[in-house]
Amino acid sequence: MNPIQLSPSDLAIAASLVAFDALLSVGLRLQLHRQILWAAGRMVVQLVAVGYLMRLVFAMHHPAATLALVVLMAAVAAREIAARPEKRFKGFSGLTLSAGGVAIATAVTVGLALLTAIRPHPWYDPRYAISLAGIILGAVLNAGSLALDSILGRVQRERSSIEAQLALGVSFHQAIAPLLRDSIRRGLLPIINQMSAAGVITLPGIMTGQILAGLDPVEAVKYQILLMFLLAGASGLAALLIAYGAVRRLTDPRQRLRLDRLR
């Protein structure tokens, strides 16, 4: 079965739904119409650009080109994680720990999938490596940004409680442990919700796309289950690494709370 080819007119008809949202915003004075149109336009430009870029990389079929595109995508994800929290680290600390968490979580999960479950030939086949990295980076971005926002926001709000415990002789890691656990928990909630709803409330996008492309539904389900497991692992790893990295940056060898490192 061949996939159904979409024409520009098909996309234009679907775009009328975005126009409906914008008109709804104008009619109800939601003040969101510019954001809706800007986000939709930006999404189209970004996806078209990445589509042509991926076509070029697929044609080159070289590990250096594949790695360069994955590194670029990971760098953008790390930048987004560092920039999203309301409270941020001064300098490049936030970007450094985000980049480390993104790199390790993505490399571990993508490498595991390529070398054990999918096993493409060659192993760096861009059709598989880039697609997997793109999906996993989305989950890493959500988990990492939620975990970082949670730990930096709560440490600011609970400064008095933490410093009171430190004054009583409690170690820094003991004082901040509840905040650390809660930030990792927040980072894991999106993937838990996603797994709980899959197949019952929603059909995941990857599975739906494969079915629309002509793949047997049961085979599409197998791929979706594999992806969910990879996303769960990547989310947990990213939330853990980034939250722990932030905690280490919030103290010093004298076990003091260093909020002066935030802005």
C-alpha cells in the first residue's frame, strides 16, 4: 500500500482550522490571534526547512552529516531547557548542565535503540538515527525543562526553610532532597500521562503516521511501544541529570545555599 500524497491545497484546507482559531480569538477578545498565526507560520517554515535539510542528509548518507544534524538539534534543545525557567543560572551554567543532560540522555537511548532493537545497516543510517533523535529530544526537552524550572523555582521560594535546616546542622543534600525528588517527579509526569493515555484516550502521532503511511496496525503498535519505552528512559535520565546538576551548582564545598548564582 502506497501512502496518500498530500497536495498544497490539502494543507490549505487544513489551515482553515488555524484561521478559525484566530477568528475565535478576535471574536472573544482573547488576544491570542497574533500568537496563533505566528506559531502556525513558524511551524510551517521550520518543518519545511528541516524536511529539505533531512532530504539532503539522507542523500549524503555520511555519519558526519548525520552527527552534525543531531548535534544541532540537541544544542537547540539544551538552549530551550536553559532558557525556559523563570529563575535561571548566571552565565553559561544552565546551558552547560542542560547540554550535558541532553547529550547523555539522547546518546544512551538512541544508541540502545539503534544497536539492539532496530539494528539498521549501517547503524548510523540517517533515516533511523535522525528520526529517533528528534522524537527523543522532544521528550528530553519537556522533562529537562520541567525539572529545572521546578528545582530553581522552589529553592528560591523555600530559601528560609533550607537555610534553617543548614543552620541546625543538616547537610545541604538532605535539606534539598524533597525538592530534588519533586523536580524529577515533575519531569516524569508528561511521559507517564502519555503512556497512560496511549491507545485508550489517544492514538500516538507516530503510530498514526505509520498507519496512514500503509504499515500494518499491529506492526505500528510494536514501534510505538518501543518508542514509549525509549521516551520514558530518556525523560527519566534527563530529569535526573539536570536536576542533580542544578543542585550541585546551587551549593559549594562549605554546604551553603548559593542563590547568588541565580538571576
